[in-house]
Amino acid sequence: MKSILLGLSLFVAPSAVAAQMPPAPTAAPAASPDYGKPENWLCRPGKVDPCDANQDATIIKADGSRSTEKFSPTSNPKFDCFYVYPTVSLDRTPNSDMIAGPEENTVAAAQAGRFAAHCRVFAPLYRQVTLTALQALLLGKPVLADRAMAYRDVKAAWDEYLAYDNHGRGVVLIGHSQGSGILKQLVADAIEGTPTQRLIISVLIPGTNVAVPAGKDVGGDLKSTPLCHTAKDVGCVVSYVSFRADSPPPENSRFGVVPQPGMVAACVNPAALGGGAAVSDAYLGARGAGMASAPMGPWTTDAAAVTTPFVKVPGLISTACTSTGKFSYLAVSVNAKPTDKRTQTIVGDVVVGTRMLKDWGLHLVDMPVVMGNLVELSDAQAKVWAGKQAISAAQ
């Protein structure tokens, strides 16, 4: 069982635990952390944190030639990013503590750090449902994790940010997996229909299911936040779950399907917001997708080492929103060619021991396969949002 816990230890979806978890025992809610204290933030301006990690990437072309893309955070961020990380805590309690471990630091660097090219990054620590809770669930034991506590913490951090840091700036909400689920709830319960909604540039929440009525953009989980269709859309949501194009969701998958009658799981392709297939701007981990994944082999046929944290492989990855039966998902294709001197595949499937969990799809690389698209989309939408604010102020 320990191997299962470790195998699922990067980015576990909230539904994996929450859908089967009994409510926590009735008790007075635990007080939220004081988010006025910098130590209760994983990332925030003014402190050295994992979101400052090196984002340099090695660009490898089809002929095997290489160059290095140096990363520099913006010195004049015009908007903010509020990021909530996925299920990664290895704490032995049902809910995590407020001390960042290597797992929280690593995922923030991988998922949020690149957004610093354009925005200030705020990422609260929160007492998330841990992988220990998932382990207990898999063993058939009572699970006493407090899901509401995790949400209350993020809500308290959001309120602190609005009160003392926002100052009317536009903000992009970014999450993955459990973090995306919490942000979906935050938008539905605390943002929609309030004056704060005008501050939202966009909501980027891959790795969770967002229900929408079939054929429509809004009206399911979110009542007034539509799906994004162009980079000129603001106040909209990007959500998807990813699977290999040649390995669609099996019948038992929890991803890409919703329980509500007449509704489907939203799929917005960051590489082609208007629909269809497109080559994506992927930033892949040079050493793979983490301990839950198979190790990444050589990036090129000559097996030369990569010394940057990330790799770009222009033209190798493409994505398209696809429907198969009841499932709606982002299909990821590897455009390998015999003449290509690069790898013929990528990692990102969840692997436990030697067994690949096909019902998880490419959950571990939901963000990396389109990371460049997400980052540049946030900037493009922020510029449109700022223009709308200027017009409103002039009227």
C-alpha cells in the first residue's frame, strides 16, 4: 500500500478522495491560519519562495539541435496570479499542516513559477486533504479528513489577498486537481454575483471536472462564468482533463465525466481556444513527471544530457478536445516521426509498480503539455481586461 501512496503522490484529484469520504465528525470549525503572516504563504511577492525557481528550458528541434531558453520573471507585473496547488502532501495526518515540504515546493515551482513571466504569484499554504487520507480510503478505513477545512483556508487566504494585496488589480485564478476543485467552489460560492467578479481575468483550472450543459458554455457548476473561446474573452474559465489520443478514458475513469443529467465535463483546449487540434507549447520536466510516473528516457537519440529543469520539443505535442461516449477530454498526441532525432514518446501516465492506471490519463502533465499556452493566454487576457477597465474609467 505504501507503493500505491507514493505512486499517487503528485497531483491526486479531489474526487479520488472526496467522492467516497464521509463527512468529518461534527465539531467547531478549526480557526483558519493567519494569512497576514508571510510564513503561511507558499509563494507571495517579497519573499524567496519556490515560485522563484529556475524555469530555463532546453529547446530540442526535430533534427536534434539544441538551444537554451532563459527565463526571466517580469520586473513590472501588471496583474496577479492566485494559485492553489494539487494534492501532494505526504503528511501522516488526514489534513496537512502549514509547513511546506519538498512536495509542495516542487509542484509550485513546476506549475506556478512560469507564470511569474507576467504576474505576481500568490499561493497560500492550506490544510489540504493528504495522501494519507487517500491511503486510508484505499484500505477501506474511515477517512476523517476535513474537506471543508481545506476550502476555508483558501477562502481565508483569498479574503486576505483581496483586503491587503489586490488594490483593484486583475487576477488570474490557477489550480490543478484538488486546487482546481477548491477554486471552482470559490468562484461558485464567493465570487460569482459579487463585485469581486469584475477582478477576475480568467480561471485556469485543469485536472478537475467542471460541469456545463451539453452544447452550452455556462449554467452547470458555474452560473455566470462561461468557458473561454478566444484570448479576448475575460472572466471565463479554462478547464480540461488530459488523456493520450490513443488511450481514451476507460469506463471506470473519474475524469472527463460528470454525474449531472444533461451535462458534460468542460473541455477548453489552451492551444486552440476556438476548437480543433493544434500543436501545443509544452514545457516538460527534463527528468519526467515525478515519482508517480515512469522515468523519462533520453530526449534525443544520442542520449545527450539535459541540464535545464525543463525541455521544449517544438512540434512534437498537439492537443484537441475530444468526446468519446460520455467522456469529454483533452486528447494529447505525440507527433513522432522516424526521422525525428528526439524522443518518440513522453511520460505522464500514473504508474504504480509496473501497472499503468489508464483511468487517470495524463493527469500528471495536465499543465506541462500546454504550459506555454496557459502562461501566454493569461497575459493576453490580462491586457484585454486592462483595456476594458480603462474604457470603463473613461466613461
